[in-house]
Amino acid sequence: MPASTKTVGAAPAGAGDRESAAKAVRQMFSEIAPRYDLLNHVLSCNVDRLWWRYAARTFRHILQRPNSRVLDLCCGTCDLTLALHRQGSAHRELPIAGVDFAHPMLLRGARKTEGKPIRLLEADALQLPIASGSLDLVVSAFGFRNLADYDAGLREIFRVLASGGEAGILDFAEPKGLLGRAYRLYFKHVLPKVGSVISGVRGPYAYLPASVARFPEPPEMLQRMQSAGFREVSWTSYTFGIAGLFRGKK
């Protein structure tokens, strides 16, 4: 399916354009920040920790270069940022940067990364205050799907990467077959109820399954990455296709 024929970005309920979609996403994640980590671990049965570790390990060849420049995009409360740091901590001289536009999430991330060479920045992923061609690695975990414009997000990642730099996008997918049916039942009916009860906020956990359903399936996402300029694009499935890692090089 041509990339132009499908939804190009997240669309929370009531959002009619890119600006309102971004505003709604920022508000949702700001509201659930106090319980965000707990809910991630509970709702994924702690499998999310493995996904971050797998993704970080994939880029160990970059993380263990002492002068590599690394960004965790849409870093949230910095779980992936810390996983990246652990993979390269003995070899790094430069800090890993984390960017997010939800201030309450960054505040929690700052507490978790205190004392480590991790620099956090509040900024929009579609308009990064980062020089073109200045990074060796950009990785995002479960945040790219919430961008109001996927193609613009890919172009911005491509812009800030140096020649030979790599990108990784870790996000949910929808598995097929019997597992897929069971997963969709849990994801669309059980998860929103549990998330709403624990967080005290209904909107974000009703939005989550809808956002996964809207996100391009792997073949289309890889096509979008190629259209943005990436080469050697690939997708690696995690946990029977519940999540997966997209990769590409500049």
C-alpha cells in the first residue's frame, strides 16, 4: 500500500490537525506521568524491560564507541535511555541525550538518571533543536507512534543523523493468528480498564490500542523509512510480534 494512502500520524479523540494532536498527546502523557512506570511494568508483565534491553543491545557497536553521539527520542521517564547507558557505560566519554515534550515525564526521568552522564531536553520531536548531521544514533521506544506526523518524524531523525548514523524505532505491533486475537482482546478491553483504574485517568488507555491500530504495519513503515532516505531498513519482531524494532541507516 502506498504510504500516501494511510493515516500519517497519531490522532487522539477530538484532534483535528497536527497541532491539536500533539497538544492532546502531551496532555495525556503529562497526566499519567505519576503512574507511568508502574503501569508499563504491570500491563506488560515486565516484558517491557526485556524489549528495552534487546533494543539497546542491538546498537552496542555504536554505544561502545567512546565518542558516539546518541539520542533517545521521546524518552519519557528514561527507561530506554538507561538501557542505552548500561550497554555503553564502560566505554563512553560523551553523555546520552534524552528528548521529550511532556515536562512531567522528564521530571521523573531526571530523578532516575541523576548522577549519570545523561542530558535531558524538553523539545518537540518534529522540531529538534539539534544541528543537522550531528548524531550517530537516534532511538525511540514506544514514543514515535504518538507523533502527529510519522513522515515528518522520520525526516527529522534523518536530518540530525550523521552519514552512516543509525536509527531504531521500538514500538508495538499487532500479532497475527490465534495469539493476535487473544492479544487484541486484552489490549482493547482489559488493558484500558486496568490502566484507567490504576492511573485514575481514562483517556490515555483508551487511546493506546487505537494508536497501535493506526500505526503502519511493518512493510509500510519500512517503505516510509526508505522514502525518508534510510537504507538497509529492517524490522525485528519481539515476543511473537507484540512489539518490534525498526532499523535504518543514513
